Amino acid sequence: MKKVINQADNVVREMLEGFEEAHADYVRSLEGTTVLLRKDAPVTGKVSLISGGGSGHEPAHAGYVGEGMLDAAVAGEMFTSPTPDQVFEAIKAANGGEGVFLVIKNYTGDVMNFEMARELAEAEGISVEQVVVNDDVAVEDSSFTNGRRGIAGTVFVHKAAGAKAAEGASLEDVKKVAEKVVANTRSMGVALTPCIVPGSGKPSFTLEEDEMEVGIGIHGEPGIERKKITSADDIAEELLQKVLQDSVDFQGSEVAVMVNGLGATPASELYIVNRYVQKRLRDNDIQVTHTYVGEYMTSLEMAGFSITLMKVDEELKQLLDARADTPAFRK
Amino acid sequence: MEMKTEQAVAWIEKANALIQSNKEYLTELDQAIGDGDHGLNMSRGFQEAEAKVSGTDYDTVADVFKDVATVLMSKIGGASGPLYGTAFLKMSMTVKDKDPVTEANLADAVEAALNGMKQRGKAEQGEKTMIDVWHPVADFLKNGQNVQADKLEETAERAMNETKDIVATKGRAAYLQERSKGHVDPGSTSSFYLFQALADVWKKGE
């Protein structure tokens, strides 16, 4: 293992410290926790949004803390859900009085820990609602979930629900928007190389020099198929087909596109993929209204990418266009 | 028996002792069909829980359970943390204002814990999880008048051993499908230690 770290045990803490120093305009840490809050939290007069999960997916989720997106992000250990007490502290600190909305990726540990925090908060009289994101079309069940996994599409939930909350919408209406995003968003990824969790020091799986894993999860969970690597266009086509053939009918509609790097894929390659995606969608009478290319939800140093499509209506388009000012996402 | 704060604390102390001495065994069980961290996680969680309750003065059993819940949910981690945390939180809520806690109260508490865990883990009996021990124990306590501690321990132990023949459909072991058969479930085993500890405290109180 070759990594720029001090001690494996200190990776998350030291990362958070450095993040806070780098983005002190946006965030502040909550003493004694792994929570990063909006600098001006608790913001009154709006529903507060909180997300979180295991670390290793940077800039998710702390990178989306700021105006128009999240009020707080809770970091767990690498690829490990934060515990309920941490999420509970985030809820208490972020709550501006209009209720708190939790954005949870669909992994067994995440769902249990966040739901438990929710109950603790409700016991203290704080209104809490949640959405569970499950945009990955690759597998129905993986070694970390029951049901589909939540991956890069989660960022669309942060953006749309965050903008809705910033408008002053009620907790119920924020939830409706988040559910609409989840219902209309589908993703799939591919890996060319594995990632290494600092604590274990070993790759989570191995791929031959000329192999790729199609349908990879963001923790290196197995996908659908391991095969010889092909061209950028062919890989993009394979992912797109799975996404388009899933239960959302994208035909003839407007979509937002995200081409997301998993950590070690150069921007140049992501743009090559995007070029194909745009052409392919145009040819299929699908109109792209918003395009996002970059690293939004990574998997440590994994090489590879994911493609996310979200079918948009007037409301979602307007929410994507709304102002956002965070370390990793500005509009 | 009746449970007062001393018995509640003694229960956690005994449970911790059993978990510490069976830490390696829990790890072995989890390595066979899970991700191999159950022994370490339970050991850390109960160590901290015991430290917390042994060093605190309590007015009620509910307060003891509440502290245990808080420590377990934050220190065990993974899926077992929220599940055991939920169990003790539900028990705490059930025995609130009950002093001392009677057998009937305890039966209600274990039933509430079971229901909480089923809801949290979205699991039912027969899926090769800790529910497979909690369910028969809850039934046993609910149906019994003047329950005998030996029988409580036997019930939990039998239930634990029966998980060996179950094909897992929840938890990590579910991905092994048929291959999960032939192994005792690690979560059921740690739950057995918890009830073995309860039976032990019970015997002393009889």
C-alpha cells in the first residue's frame, strides 16, 4: 500500500481537520464529533439537510455543506457508517427549528444508524424525515445492502432537496422533492482498478491489467460482470444501456447527466465519456438540460466512473438552477 | 425475581465477562459466515458498557438500560450496534417508572426489544439472525409464571444451536445462501451470552 497518510487510524480525523481549514468560509466542525456543519448553522427559517456515510467518497459529503445544499455532513470511518450518536449530534446542531431531513444511501448499516439517530431526535421533539437513495441499477442486492445501492445520484438529492429547503419549503415538501429525485434517477459504474482502504492495506478485489468490473459499487463491491476492457464509447454504451433499460422511461424526456469519476480517472477521460453520452442521448431523442462532469462521489483511488441520469421536470430543472455555494458544488 | 439497579448492573457485568471470554469464538463464527468483526465489536461495546454502568449511581433500571443503549449503539458499530442499542433502548422505555422491575415487566421489555430489533433490522424469525434467539426467549418469558432461570438459559441455548441449520436470508451471511448452513449464527451466539448472563443474575436473586 502506497498512500499519503500518517497512521491508518487517524485518516478520517486528519482529513476532516484539513478540510475544515481549507474551507473555513463554508464549514465548522462540531467539537468532539466527526460532523462538519455549515458555518452559520443552525440556519433558521428552513428545513435542515443532513447527509453522511462512510468516508472515502470525497468530496461527498462534507463537500456539499453550504448554501443551497447540506447543513451538515457526518463522516464515518472509511467505508463504514457513522454511529447514531454522531448523526444525532448533527441533527441537534443543524436543526434550525423547521425540522431536519436526512439523505441516506441504501446500505444496511447506514440505514440502521441514521434511523436510530432519527428516533433519538424525535424523542427530543425534533421533526425528522428521511429519504433512502438507491440509484445503482447494477445489482438488486450487494454484499453491503438489501436492495439497490445508493451511489452518485445522491448528489442530485442534495442539490434538489437542498434548493427546495432553501426556498423555505416545509419538511414534507422537501421530502417529496427528494423522493421525486430518487424515483427518477438511475446510475451505473465501472472500475478499472480497485481501491485500498487504509485500515486493511489491501485492495478490496483484484483486476487483471486488461480487465474491468462492470457495475462496480462505490466500496468495491462486485458488479455484474468482469470482462476485458473495451473502448470508452463501448464502456459508456454498456452502462447507458443498463440505465436506459431500467424502470424509468427516459425516452423523449429531459434529463440531467452526471459523469462521475471514481477517484483515479483523469478529467480528460471523463470528458471522452461525456462526449459519447451526449451524442447517444441526442440520437435517442432525450434532451440533456444539465451536465455535470467531475468527481462527485468517489471510491478512494479507484479508477473508473459512473453515469447518472435524472429525468427532470420543470420543478427539478428550476431546483438544479437554484443557487448553491459549497466547497464542491457551486451554481 | 425482581430486578433492581444492582441486578441490572450485574447483568451487564456478567454479559461482558461472557463476551470477553468468548471473544475469539465469536470472531471465528463471524469469519465463517460474516465479515469477522463481531467478536472485536462486541468486546469493545460491552467493555465500555460495563465501565459506564459500574461507575455510575442509578436511581432506576430504566436509566441503566438507557446508558447501556447509548454506549452500545456508539461503540459496537456496524449493524450490531444499532440492533443491541435498540434492544436496550426499548427495554429502558418499557420499564420506565417501574421499580422494582418485575418478571412481567421484564417479559414486556424483552418483547419490546424484540419488536424494536425486528423493525430496525427488517428481519423476522428464521432468517439466521439474533432474532432467532430473542424470539423464543420473549415467548418463554411471556408465557411463564415464576420463570426458572435454568429454563431461560436452556431456551436461549437451544435457539442459538438451532440457527446452525438455517439458511441465512438477512445479514452478511445471506450472500452465502446454502453455504451459510452448518454454522451457528454469531449474533445469536452473543445474544445467548446476554440471556445466559441474565439467567445467572436471576439465579442469584431467587
